[in-house]
Amino acid sequence: MEVRALRTAMEQLASTGPRVQFSMGRLQLQEQRINTLVRRMDEMRDRRTAVELELASKQREIADLEESLRREGMQPEARAKGLRTEASQILQRLQGLQSEEAALGQEIAAEQGRWSEINQRLEELDRALSRK
């Protein structure tokens, strides 16, 4: 009877090892995915910040031009039109970056959820092995 119990315990232990290794590999893969996405998010934020600064600069340029033209008694519309077009294009780029940033944030959250699931399974497996 003891030999059978020992054999059963050894078989369970032998089958648990590969499962633990597999789960650890999945956990590491998830960590790599999350780290890659976080780096992309950092890069995206840097790009967004640069475009925000570019847009603010263009808006200041438009305001300065309009003020200068008003002081000279000229209508600012014709001369500022090109600058407004540029500002509009910059704003579109900014909105695109903001959309990409939001999508990356969602992707990171999903990957972190998967990581948490795998980690929880490993903790359950650890508790199950500790009881034996």
C-alpha cells in the first residue's frame, strides 16, 4: 500500500514539474509583452508631447501674426490661413497619437490581466503542492 502511495505521489510530482515550467514560461512571456508595450507607450507619450508642443507653438505663431496684422490695420484672415491649415494638420496628428496611446493603454491592461491570471494559477499550484 505504501509503495502504491509513493508511486502515485512520484507520478503527480513528475507531471507537476512540466506544468510549472510551462506556466513560468508563459508568465515570463507575458512580462516581456507588457514591457514591450510599456516601452511603446513611453515612446508614444514622447511623440505626443512633442506634437503638443509643436501645436502650441503654431497657435502662438498664429496669434502673434493676427495681432501684428491688426496693429497694422490689415485683415489677418488671408495671411493666417496657411498657418491655420498647418495647425489643423498638427492637431490631426495629435489626435491620431492620442488614439494610438489609448489603444496601447487598453492592450497593456489586457496583457496585465493575462499576466495576473497566469500568476494566480501559479500561486494555486504552489498552494496545492505545499499541501502535499
